[in-house]
Amino acid sequence: LEETYSRPLALSLTLFLLFNIAIVSLNALIAFISDIFDMMLDDRIAVLTRVKAECMMEMYCLMDEHRRTNIEIDNRWTYMLAPSADVDEEVDADGNGGIRKNDSRKEDNPLYRRANKRDIKRIEIELKQEMKKELEKMEEKRRVEMERMEKSMKQEMDRMKKEMDKMQSNLLMAIQNSK
């Protein structure tokens, strides 16, 4: 066996095998990570929809009861106007009612997007108006409270001034009586 053994050949074969094992292992790791990434991409629509719903619920919960009632009344029935197309077909970017080959998600429909943007803009304007009214109410409350505090402080200062004048006159009388 020692006659056929070659140290350089054994070393090169060992290095070759170690190198190939590392490459195969890394390739398997990349394939595994790619599969996981693909599964995550498949869930992206559900995740995005859930995030949108959470944002809407958070905004809804922050509103007062009157505002929520108005939104419920305004959105009792919601329609999306689109050119006549087959029920399964989507409206293309021009609004012509053609089939969209690349995208079949409702969120990618331009009419749907515009409706959402308009709704969000309207809600934003209404929230700004409400916030402005609330800010004005808070400012008025602060102003009234400051006036009340100022009046109270003036009365207290006047009372203290009278008391100091009285004490000063008593002290002067005491000094004059002691002479």
C-alpha cells in the first residue's frame, strides 16, 4: 500500500473533497433560504392586507363616537365604478376594461387606488378640521384658566400687601410706643 501512496495526491484529493463539500453545503443552504423566502412572498398579500386593516382600525378607534357614527353612515354602501368588463377581469391602466396579465390584485387597480387616496385625503382633511377645533377649545380653556390663575394671584398679592402694610404700621406703632 505504501508503494501506491502519494502524499501530494492525497493532500490535493482531500482539499478537493473539502472544497466540494463546502460548495454543496452552501448551495443547499441557499436553496433552503430561497424556499423560505418564497413562502414569505406568498404570504405578502395577506400580511399587507392585515397591516392595512390594523391601520384602519387604529384610526377608527382613535376617533370619537360622533365621527365613527358619521363614517358608518357615509360608508354604509360602497361602490366602485368601472367600465363594463367580465367579473373575473380587471380594469387595465387606461380604464378600458381589459385583462391585466401581470397583476390580478385588487390593490393594483388604478380606480381602486384613486378611490382610496380620495377617501384618505377626505378623512385627513376632516381630522385636521377636528384637530383644529379641539386645539381651539384647548387654547380657550388654557386662556380662561390662565386668567383665573392671574386673578387669583393678584388677589393673593393684594391680600399679602395689605397684611404687610398692617404689619409695618403695627411695627411703627410699637417702635413709637417704646420711646
